[in-house]
Amino acid sequence: MTDHKTALALLLAAPLLLAGCNLAPDYQRPAADIPAKLPLGAADGQPQQAASAAALPWRQFVADSRLQQVIAKALASNRSLKETLADVASARATYKGQYASQFPELDASVSSSRAKTTSGSITSSSEATLGLSSYEIDLFGKARNMSEMELENYLSSSETLRAAQISLIGETANAWLTLAADHSLLKLAEETAASAQQTMAISQKRLAMGVDSRVDLAGAETTYQSARADVASYKTQVAQDINALNLLAGQQLPAELLPAALADNGQWLSDVPAGLSSDVLLSRPDVLAAEHDLKAANANIGVARAAFFPSLSLTAKGGVGSDALSDLFNGASSIWSVAPSLTLPIFDAGANSAQLAYTKAQRDKYLAAYQNAVQTAFKESADALARRGTIEEQLAAQSALVAAAQQSYRLSFKRYQAGIDSFQDALSAQRTLYSAQQGLISTRLTELSNRVTLYRVLGGGLAGTAAEAPATP
């Protein structure tokens, strides 16, 4: 009986020891087809650092504590991000299930029966068995490639989650900054409307005294009504900005976490290290996700190729049997059975060939998608760097324009009061100042938004946070 048990143990262990060939193509990362170095951007006087944005945690990039809290709430409660997280959990479960299918499923059973024959005698029999049912031995790597494909799908979904987190950080920061800028524009419009209303009152008095004309009064009223319309428009934008932030955060944000105005300096956000090599783009989560998709398609070719070869299935069981249940594990006889099954594809009307052609076409699709992801990442980074290269000059010029417009308006109004210049000159200077101040706020927002964009496109956002590790069984 010992020999039978040894033979059965070897029989059950044999499938685990068999290792077939792998028919999937050897994977090699495709060429990126992008320049080796990131561009400096026109007139960029800032040298690039060897470090990259990916090494800068978002809590260090975002200096304002209010914005930090808003981003943290978004990462914890954003509903769209929760959908992506559920997709990752689903992909992980699918991978675990496929991984488990590579191994034989062992079942234990105990049975007992009694029967009366036509002669009147009563017979009893009992069995205790351990066995496997229809286990397909992986001779040509089909199961391993299916498991590899599901692993790559899981890893792709994990990288998609990381990309979604980075995108959410950027979207939340930009929405918060936009709210700050619209608050500033609203305040400017209210101040301009109040000033224009005072000017209009002065013009009405001067008209009554015969000093000003109705043209002057109409000009003053035009400026006032224009600013008044802007006040209403910016109030709407502020309300919509708050709604957008609440949606991103997944909850109603308290007023103390919202900005009242756009800062005059860029201290809310840190400078972004751009790095020197474009290889940093290959580590962007969206690029990594595209590469995992390509690897999954590559493994699927191995699955399709295995369909052309024979498949070997095995059903086996072994155990003990006895005429009495009480003697089942004491002095019982050994029992066993083995039923191998070999299936060889002969005719399928071209179904296997069509499936193989499909998997190869899918591989080509994901190859193009990966290369497009890399080139898109380079384009986004180059655009952001080009904007960084000129924004400081634009900001300085816009600040100088506001200072000049303020001086022009002050002098024009004094000359009008002295009777030297017409009222229309003063109104024109006031409109120029208002437009220049609006432009300065917009340029400040552009500068801050460019930092956020550069941080995002260079893969920043998740350094220093707990990254989800592959759940390999």
C-alpha cells in the first residue's frame, strides 16, 4: 500500500513539475523616438536640474496649507478616483483568479453506502479520496501567458490610478488658483465700478455747472456700466469655481479653505525641477500604463499560438476504501484512478489563425498607443517648458504696464481737473488701467498654472506616498 501512496503522490505532483515552452514573443521596450534631452524653451534663463518633478512630493510642491488640505480631501473623496480604484481592485482579483488556475485543484471526499441485493444480503462500502479533476497541464505556456496578461492588465490599471491621482492634484490646484484669480478680478471690477460711479457723479455736477458736456457724462457712464457688468459676470464665475472645487473634492469645502484673492507673488507653489533627460517621461504613470497594455497584448499572442498545439488534461484520484466505515482509516485497501486526456486540434475553419492574427493586430495597436503616449508626454513637457521660458518676462512687462497705466491715469485726471486735457483723455486712461490690471491678474494665474502643468506632465505628484504594490500570489 505504501508503493501505491508513493505512486499517487508522484502522479499528483507531476503537473507542478512540468514546464512547457513559452510561445509568446520576447518583449523589448520599443524605441521612444523622442529627443534625448528636454528642451529649455525660448529665452529660458533657468538652468535645468538633474532632479525631476517626480521626486518632489506634492505637499512640498504646494506651499499653501489651505490648498494642501483641499487636495488631500480630493484624493480621499473624489468619486471619479474611487471608480478608478474599484477598477484596480477588479483587475487585481481577476489576476489572482487567473494565477490560481495554473495549479491543480485538489478535492477531498468521504463517501459511504449500504445496499441490499436480490439474494437478501446487505453490502457496505466506504471510500476516502483525494484527487484532481480535468487539470490542463500547461505544456505550451497557455496558462502562464494568460496569467501574465492579467498581471499586466492589473499593473496597467494601477498605473492608470496613479495617473488619475496626479491629474486630480493638478486639476484641484488649477481650480483653486482660478477661484483666487476670479476673486481678484471681482474685487478689481467692484473697485473700478465704484471709482467710475464717483467720476460719473462729478461729471453730472460739472454738467449742471456748464463745465462738462453730455458726451463726458456718457463716457463716464459707459465705464461704470461696463465695470458693473463685469462685477455680475465675475460673481457668477466665482460661484461656478466653488462648485467645480466641491465636485473635485467630493464634498462641500469650508469657506476658510478657499482663497480670497490671487497672491501677488508665486509663493503658493514651489519651483518645478525639470530635469535634463527625457527618459524621465518613460516613468510617467500614463506611459507606464500604455507599456503594460503592450506587454499584455504580447502575452496574449502566446495564448493564441498555444491553441495550435495539443492540450493534455488529467483527472486523477487516490485514497482508501473499506467495507466498514469504522475501518476506513485502519487497515483499508488503497484505491486509485488516472484518466489523462489528449486533445489535438485538426480542423477549425481558420478560427485559431484568425485569433492569432487578431492578437498580433492588437499588439501593433498597443505598440502605436505606447509610442504615442511617449511622444504626447514629450510634447506636453516641451510646451510647458516653452511657457516657463517666457512667462517671467511677460509678468515683468505686465507689471510695468500696470505701473505706467496708473501713472498715466493719475496725470490725466489731474490735467482734466486743471482744465488742460479733456475728460475723454482721463476716461481713456482709466480704461487702459483697468485692462492692464486685468491682464496682470491673468498673467499671474498663467504663471502659477504653468507650474502646476509642468509638475503634472513631468510625472510629479506621488513621490513620498505609499504606492500600491503588485499583488503577486
